[in-house]
Amino acid sequence: MSATTRVIGEVLLKVEGINLSFGGVRALSEVSFDIRKGEIRAIIGPNGAGKSSMLNCINGFYHPQQGSITYKGQPRRQMRPHEAAAQGIARTFQNIALFRGMSTLDNIMTGRLLKMKQNFLMQALYWGPAQREEIAHREHVEKIIDFLEIQAIRKVPVGRLPYGLQKRVELGRALAAEPELLLLDEPMAGMNVEEKEDMCRFVLDVNEEFGTTIALIEHDMGVVMDISDRVVVLDYGRKIADGTPDEVRADQNVIDAYLGVAH
Amino acid sequence: MNNAKPAGGRRDSRVDTFPKLLLRNADIFAGRPAVREKDYGIWQTWSWTESLANVREIAGGLAALGLSRGDKIALVGDNRPHLYWSICAAQSLGAIPVPVYQDSVADEMSFVIDHAEVRIAIAEDQEQVDKLLQIRAKHPRLATIIYKDPRGMRHYAEPGLVGLAELQARGSEYAAANPEFFEIEVAKGKGSDVSVMLYTSGTTGQPKGVMLSYDNVLVTAENAIEFDHLTDQDEILAYLPMAWVGDHIFSYAESYVAGFCVACPESGATVMTDLKEIGPTFFFAPPRIFENILTQVSIRMDDAGWIKRKMFQFFMTHARRAGIAILDGKRVSLVDRFLYWLGGILVYGPLKNVLGLTRMRLGYTAGEAIGPDIFDFYRSLGLNLKQLYGMTETSVFICMQPDGQIKPDTVGIAAPDVEIKIADSGEVLVKSPGVFLNYFKNDKATAETKTPDGWVHTGDAGFFDHDGHLKIIDRAKDVGRLKDGTLFAPKYIENKLKFFSYIKEAVAFGDKHDHVATFINIDLDAVGNWAERQGISYASYQELAAKPEVYELIQSCVEQVNRDLATDEKLAASQIKRFLILHKELDADDGELTRTRKVRRSFVGQRFASLIEALYSGAARAHISTEVTFEDGRKGKIEADLAIREARCVPPTGATALKKAS
């Protein structure tokens, strides 16, 4: 319906020859692909294919034994999660990792942590510059609340929310960090059709409105094919296909991996 | 604050349209708040002067787009200041605003847009724009779509899409190039012009476009303001659909006439929070909302500690005894007054505060009958809740309840300047200054509803009681008879059922049958909480509805209704003999309810024909498979096997028996 005028820029992140093993288990072997600025890049594959491991490598949770990750032209091997965050990488988790006793608003506010400059004492006293800073951050958070249409649950403790909404709050917290690269780990897992559609809409809107580059993991092919620009397919830790949704859909290796093949 | 207080006074006959009223208000109320909206978590306020500036800009933009006198302009969205301004902007150019139900499915909206010959539509956001674009593909007359919220709209390349901010910018340019255009255009309007076209949701057939003139709307609004003493100091929360006549009268017409402030909630889901923050002095809600609030209170009190519960029970019992009398200005003993005062501090005050009704001076409820218990609950708290009887075709007001003479089972006396008569068939006929001009492009329906001398057929059956208060029993066409000739008023029975908090909706059958049988929809909140306390587990609405324990619970309600009916002389024989609990909630998206959430009886009858058959066949169970529609138009299917229960009937007692005895 709409004519796409989105600009896909140069390579933002590049992974080359990643090998990751836990003891004797090979989680990833020789995986290489890139993510371009402004695109929605999906990483798909059956259960246990190494998708989450790949994401964990990108944001520094895991350190691959071999291979290199180049982010914004800077090659790196070892990076800690907080360094990744400081460089503009934010993520959500497969199993929601929110502060269950805190309200939606406070949870999203924690996403602003890295942007807060005032020291602890000033913040505790809520005085002068600390107060101004908090007001500015609150304004930003309110924009996210508006964007994700969660005004009604602003002050509700997250633990009391249904699963689909918790996922949305988690997305909100990731957005609060104003990331350049947003990693979404199965944002639609466990959702019903309507919730999935809402989430797709939000992912597309984030990409369009803020120009955020998005890498998302899904094992449900259907959803991903509709919204992503390019898709990487992993199976048993190996990359078996990479390309546009149409190319991937027609790829024999992918069909075999998903439907099984007689040996 | 401005000391000028023109509100409540008779109208200056030169100020006979809403744009003229706006100019007046910007003059006399100037900096006082006209409209508020909660945006990004903060209440934003616009004064009358700022409202005028916005209306001027939107009008300029619309003029630049070529909107001319008599054109129709559709408004699609939640209650937003910009949409209210757009109504006034359209009116100032002599165009006719057509607010559309924003949650209606594409087919319904499509009919209205096409039938009303809409050329320009103003939508709230992308969701509405998408619907309108679909409609435009079929009805290309809709040339321009204006949207308020630019989110997600950046990459739409379709022609004729204009952002509201851009429209207002164009409007300022237009105003700069054509100074005084606004005043000149406004001056051209007159009281007899069509001010607004409102489509009735229609329990049967296609919606009809009711055309109301400025005189209709203004005179009724003025009368109502005078009757209930509204002033520019009042405040209202606008949360009901803008396409509904009530919202148009209360949140637009009365606000412009009296000069009070209208607050728009942040979103549909935040209304209860916003209500608490704004604390409106004038509050309208259909009975089901008052019911929901009371259900919530009851649930929370059931869960409260022993002391709180006892205190609540004691003071509420006292309030029911003394509170209503105090509100009605009757004589009450000093002890009762003291206890009521104490209750005010301990219970009523905090409760009203929690509900956001602390400042409420005037509350209206209409659309359906309200349960006497519910009605008394609010009145006993000292909230001046009143019933109202009206319809779109009469610019709302037909009957109103005067202070001090409020009864739960009647709708009050004729509103100012309204004449009422009862036809031989029992139907209520009305003649008033608010009677509509005609239905748009539907002379047949106009002739059926409005007599040449201006009487409107309300379609309701009712009668006056000995105090001259009107009592409505049912839709005239729905009143039927059982095979033995007993009068059968389905709504009357359904309302009695719905007064139980466990029952959300009921549909009674009986016309031309041997006995009365009903469908019941349980209230998920109330029954769910009850089930929790009973230790009954359930996973879904469908499962809960089918539990034998729930059937027992509902059966006790049904039998209580039968005992009530037994005391009524005319309706004693129309007791409920068999009933079943439906497996799904009746829903407007499935066409079972109207957009204002009234049951579409004939449609429900057709859709669940197999269940009705089972109710009258004596079977103990019935199987049903129904199609359901989701909001985006996709369809799904649910199947269920429902139990049918027999309820005990009571031999006629009470009135009849007493009469025989005397």
C-alpha cells in the first residue's frame, strides 16, 4: 500500500567466522553475515540452531573463541554488555527480564540509566540539575509510552501485566536507551495472533519512525518473512542461507531444515 | 477569572450557531479553560481564545482545500480537542460535520461515508486512515483525508493525504491572505441551517443520518443547562463516541453554550484514571458503566479486611436510609444527619475520591434502565445522579428528572418545551424544539418516524404514573404476548436479570411461545471473583460459563426474578421457565449488539436459532457453532455444547393476591 522510501545504509555490524563452543558443544561454527544501517534483519532457525547464542555474541554476553565482530567500523573480539549498551546496542530477552515489582514507567525509566549524568546524591535529593534531568528523561519515556500505546498501564507493576504487554514494556525499555541497533530475542514468542500483529506493527514503526536498525530472532517463519528486509537462517550452529525473504523461502536447505529431510 | 456570566440566561438571538458562540466565548471567557487533553502523561489545556485560534486555522485550511457550504465532512477518532475544533471549523464554513463511530468495522463506516456524500475526512491516526483509504478505493468521492497523528504515515504516498499540522499551517496562510474570512463566513450561518448529521447505530437495517439544525441543538442545550443549573465553572469528561448524540450535546453543544471545560482522556483504556484526575462536576455514563463501577467496588470490598467491610456495610446501610432523603432536601433527624456526616468522613468521601466523583454535581444516565439498587447506591452517596430519556431524533432531551423528585423506575417529567402524548398502541410520541429536520436521503424513514405536524414516534412503550412521571417498559415493537395471551415485555424481564451483578446481558424470548426462556451472559469480573472465592478454577470465559456451579448461581438469580414477576399483576405469567448461559459474550463486532451496546434481538434470534429451538424443545443440552469477527475483520469459529436448565416458577402472588383479599 505504501511506497517504501526507507534508506538502507552502509554496513553497521559485521560478524565474520564466528566459532562458539561450550565445552564440547559447538553452538556456532563459521557464521558470517552483516547488518546494514536502517534495515530489519532477521535471524531464524529451528530450536537450538544457535540464534540466541549469536545475539549474545553481538551484545557481549558470550565471547566467541574465534572470529571477529566489527561494529561501526571498529573490530572487536571481547566486549562487555555495558560497553555494547554504551555504544548504542539495546536488546530484549526471550524470557522477559523486567523488574516485576516496579511499574511500567519505572521499568522504562531504567532504560535511560546510561543517559543520566547527575550523581547519586543529587538524584537522591532531586534537586536542581538532577530534577531538570529527570524531567527531560521522563518526557522521553512518555513519548515511548505514547508510541507503544501503553498509557493505561503506566503505573501498574509489571508483574501484574499479561505476557504480551510485558513484552511491549521490555521493548519500551530497550527503546528508552535510544539504540542504534536493537536486538530483539523472539519478540513474538508465546503471543496470540493479534498480539503478534501488534508487535509487528511496533517493530516496523520503530524502524520507520526512529530509523533504528533491528536484528530480530524468531522461529516462526511466517511473521518474520513479512517484516524483514533480509534473513539469515541458522541450523545446528551453521549458516545455511542468507538473503531476502523470497530467496530464503525458496532455498532447498531451508526447506529441509524446517520440514526435515529423509536421510 | 472572568466575572461575566451569561450562561443559563436566554439566548441572544444573534448568537444562533456554534461558531458564533465560540467567538462570544473567546470574548467573555477568554483565558478560561475550554478544553483539556492528557498527552504524554500531562494534562494540556487550551483556553477559549486558543480554541478559537485553532478553529480559525483549521477552518482556513479547510477553506483552502475547497470545502464549501453544504459539503459533508467526516470525523473519525476518539474524543480529541482537534476533532471538536474540526466540527466547529466545518460549521463556521457552513459545511456539515458527520462524526463517525471510530470503532465500527470497515463496512459500516463505508456505508456512512458513502451515504453522507463525504468529500473530506479528518481522522485521528494511521489505523483510521487505513480504513478510510480502503473506503476511498470504493467511493472515490472522498478526495481528502486529514490525519492528526503523523506516526506511521511518513511513507504513505497516496494523493490527498494531509497532516493536520500542515492543514493548520495552510490555514494560517489562508487567513493572512484573506483577513476576516472567518468572521465573514461565520456571519453567513443562521439558526435554521443544518448543524450536524448524526448516524443512528440502528437496531435494525442500515444506519440513518439524522439532520439536526442549530436551532434544534442550541435550544435543547440551553433548556437543559437551565433545568440542571450548569455554569461555566463545570467540567465534563468526554469519553463516549463523538458520533453519539449524547456526546455531541453534552461535550460540544452544552460546553459552547454554558462555557464549561471539556476534558479528553488519554486513551479509551485510561478513562477511569483520567476520571479520577479530572474529577468532573458533570458526568454522563450509560447504566452499564455505573454498574461496572459498583461491581468493582463490591469486589474490592469483598476482598477487604473485616473492619473495613463492616464499616462499609454499616455506613452504606445508613446512606440508603438517610442519604437519598438528605439529597432530596427532605426532613431528616439530627442523629441521622450526624451519622451521615460521620460516614462522609469515613466512607463516602474516600469512596467518591477513589471513583473520581468527589466533585460530581450532576450525573446523567440513559440508554437503558438502571437497576434501582445501583441508582440508589450513587444517590445515597450524595451524588445527584439522574435518569434521562431521549433519542437522537429529538436532540436527546425528552424527559428529565427535576431535583428532589427522582424515582428509580421512571424517567421523570417532560423536559422544558417538550410535549409528550401516549398513542393508543402505548407508544410514546414527542414534539419539541429539538425534533430533527429529516433523515438524510431517506424520506420513507422520515415519514415513518415524524408526522407532518412534528410529532416523533419514539418506538418506546410507556405510560405516565400518578405524579406525571413517564415510565418506559420496552420497545413498542418488542412487547409481545405468550400463547395464552399474557403480556410479554422482554426488556422488562432482561433488565430485572441484569440488575444482578453476575449477569451482564440477557435476552428473553416468549412472544407466541408457551413460556418465557432466556439466554444469559455472565459478567466475567463478578462471576470470576465469585468463582475464585469458591475455589472454582477456569481458563476461559467459555469454560467458566459452562460450570455447573455457575449455573446454580444464575439459577438462583433467575428464580429471584420469577418471585419478583409473580407480584406484578400484568406480567406474573411471564416468568422464566428455561434458560441457558451463552458460551460467548455478545459483541458489537459480531453484530449482536449495536455500537451503543444494545442487544439486536432479531439478529441474535437468527444467529442462535438452534439454541432457541432447544430451549422450547425440552432438550437438556444444545450444540452451537458460531462465527466470530475480530476487530480487523478476520473471522474465527467457536463451538460449544450448552446445558439448559429449568427454573422454578412461582404462582402469582403479591398485588393480585392482595387485591383479591381486600
